[in-house]
Amino acid sequence: MKLVILYRPDSDHASDVESFARDFQRQHDLGKKLELQSLSTRDGAATASLYDVMSYPAILVLADNGSILGMWQGVPLPLMAEVAAYLYG
């Protein structure tokens, strides 16, 4: 499984997203399974298009085959426990 967070680093929500990712990583030790993607990059835009993300920031929990297990869009960000439930459930 993989956790992908799509956001704009130059937005008002950037510090909240980066804080969420850092704290989540510290609590759950995902290693390379947590990925922050900027929507300003080709990969970030492609991921947003692939999963029909319409609002940012977006948090995607993806299975190994790429299917969506859980998705949250916009603010407020979900609770870390909600996201972790999809990762370990």
C-alpha cells in the first residue's frame, strides 16, 4: 500500500500538508510508502488526472495494484487515525 498526498507547495495549505505528512510518517513509519506530490509537476498532475482529483490538497490511499482504498479532498485534512485505518484495515 501507498499513501500519496497531492498539494500545491506554494499554497496557503502547504505548511499544514507538510506538517501532516511529517507527523504521520513519524507515527506510522511508512518509509517510502508516503509520497508528497506537487501538482506543479508532471507526475503530480498525471496522478490527479488519473484518480479524478478535483479539490486540493488530496490524500489517496492506494493498493499495490493502484486501486483507490481511500480518498480525501480539500480541507480540513482528515484525522490521522482515519487515514491509518485504510492503511492497516
